[in-house]
Amino acid sequence: METAIATQGEPRSSLLPMAIIGMLFFIFGFVTWLNGSLIPFLKILCDLNDFQALFVTFAFYIAYTVMALPMSFILRRTGYRDGMAIGLAIMAVAALVFIPAAQSGSYPVFLLALFGLGAGLTILQTASNPYVVKVGPAESAATRIAVMGIINKSAGVLAPMVFTALVLSGLSGFNSEAVAQLAEAERAAKLGEVANRLVMPYLSMAVLLFLLVGLVKFSGLPDIGEEAGTDSESKSGVWQFPQVVLGALALFTYVGVEVIAGDTIGLYGEGLGVANFASLTSYTMVFMVIGYLVGVTCIPRFISQQQALLGSAVAGSLCVLGVVFGSSESSAIASVLWGWSGIPVVPDTVTFVALMGLAHALVWPAVWPLALDGLGRFTAQGSALLIMGIAGGAIVPLLFGQVGDVAGSPRIGYWVALPCYLFILFYALKGHKMRSWK
């Protein structure tokens, strides 16, 4: 990928910037998709219902809405490289907050730590996504983002496995029902022992993040230039670009369903008695990686970014119907897809949740170039607005949890994903083409 970035009027190889951004996307994925394992874990540890447990996603993703504009101001003052270093430092401090959270067993302190991780990731995401879009030809931007997505979701595959190995190893029968049956003193001792297993993983994460601060700070990472887009000359603000405003809403719905597919699958599996519930997020992530590989292979050679978005919306809607109307007793679909590999199979409805990852994998890489097209000098503001759309990961899963609790079945909560996919369908068909609100 030897394209160039213009820096102070001179072309520079994009190899180093893309390598650094790839490393950051790995960090995004690892930190983000730890939440899928944390949700059922904290549900047991802090004695929560499903709605309360999903405040893990709320605290993490709401940081993107609260902090996106402040972080964009920081980027303007510090530049992209120093801004990324600041974001990594914020994340390192937040990782350290997990230590007192684990030792006290305090759910609010856990949520504070998660908000800090989300705040640090906000500045990293605001800086890195425009890099990937602007580093090469516009028509292949979705392919470049798909490459970053493979790195991101590969980390998402590893995160639940690492969490299970470091925190849950040797804890057979650690689930809500088993813990509830213990005597009070025995239960408190058990939960304290398990909580303390979080200390070393998050301490190690903090050390690694502080080391990365130095790497990014002294990497020589160049700033990207902002071209003068033809549409931007007659506009006075980013809100006058329907394609980016609607794109932010499309990302809001997308991140909502992405988090539902990745972070509730363990919660749903635990409710069905699936033995390996803590690692189920890896199933969704594997399918997302497959989806990104399809994007890298097929965009723009065989399908356009718009067609990829259209196909994602339709496939995601079908998966929702599969979750709601499929069988929770049969594992036939998983047996056919991967039963021959020795990987544990899961009920059909859980498989459809995992397949949602494959269905919507290409939404993020397709929306970014379509939404930023023609923004010119408003590209940075447009990027911040799109990042704010990540708040869907805070709101939509909470709605999922509330619907599931009221209905008495998490399965019913998956209906929440259907209107999200339908809005993505609207954006694919019309929303991205709009250049005025009239």
C-alpha cells in the first residue's frame, strides 16, 4: 500500500503511518471487545440484572458522544500525533482504575474506568479514521478501512480468549446460578478471589499503553492535509452536509447492532446454559473478520461501497429474524458451519447472533468514505460527528436490555436491531447521495 501522504507540500510514504494506525486499530479492537466478556462477568460479580449489566456498554460508548467534540479541539491544538499520544495516556490511566474497582467490587468504579477507556479511544478514533480514508484513492477507501477492520476484529477474537484464560481459567461452574447457591461468606470469598484476577491483566495493559505513548510520540507520524472539496466552498458548517449527518445516524444504528451482536451474545448464551459463554464474543468477531476479508477482496473490483452497504442491511435484517424465530434447542447450523472443526457448537439462535457480525461487517468501512465525500475543509468536523455516532453502542444495547427484561426474554430484545438495519438500508439507497436538505 505504497501511496503517499502530503506533508508540508512533500509526498511521504504511507507505509509507516499505516503500520502505526494498524497497531492502534488492534488496540481499539482488543479494548473494545473485552466488554463482551466483562458483561456476564460483572453481572455475576456485582449481582446485576441484564439491564444493569449493559451499563458496561453505556459507560464505554457514551464517552464517544461526550468527548468527541472536546477531543476534536485537542486535535486541532496538538496535531494528530500528539493527540493520539494523549489518548493512549488517558486509556492507560483508565486501565489502572480497574485495580481499585476489582479490589472494592464497586460497579460504579468499573463504569468510571470504562468511561475513561472510551474517552481515550475517542481521540484515537477521531484521528485515525480520516487517515485511512485520505491516504489513497476514494474508491478504494472502504478496502483500506476493511484491512484495518480485519486487524481490529482479529483483536476482538483474541480478547475474549485472553480474558477467559487469565481470569476464568480453573473456575468451572462460575455462573449466576452456581454463585447464588453458595453460602454468603463462601460467596463473598469466591467473588473476591475472582475479582482479584483482574488486577494483573489491567496492570499489564496500562504498562503497554504507556509504552505506546512514547512510540507514537516519537514516531514521526505526519499530519494529513485537508483538500478543498468543491461542496465545502459554499457551506458554512458540517450540519449542511446531509451525507455526513445521516452517515453519523447510520453509524449510530450500526454500532448499536455491532455491540448487540458482539457484547450480548455471551449474556444470551449464559442464559441458555452455554458452557463457553465468556468466549462467545469471539464467534461474532470471527464472522466479522470473514466479512472484512470479503470487503478487501471484492471492493471495488466486484462490488461498490454502496452495494456492500445495501447487502449488509439486508443480510442483517435476515439474521434478526433468524434469532427471533430460530431454534434454541437445535445446533444444526453451527454443526454444519464449524462442527467439523472441533470448535464447540452453539444453539441456532446464538449462531444467528454471531452471523450478524458477518452481515454488518462492511457497514463501517462503507459509510466513512461515502459520508466524508466532498467535505473538504470540514473533514475534521465531519470525522468528529461520525465518531459521535458511536454513541449507538451506548443507547441501543440498553434498549435491547430493557425490551428483553420487560418481555422476560433477551431473545425478544433482538427485535431492536431490525429498525437499525432498515435505517442503514435507507442510507445505502438514498441518504449517502443527498447533498442538501431541500
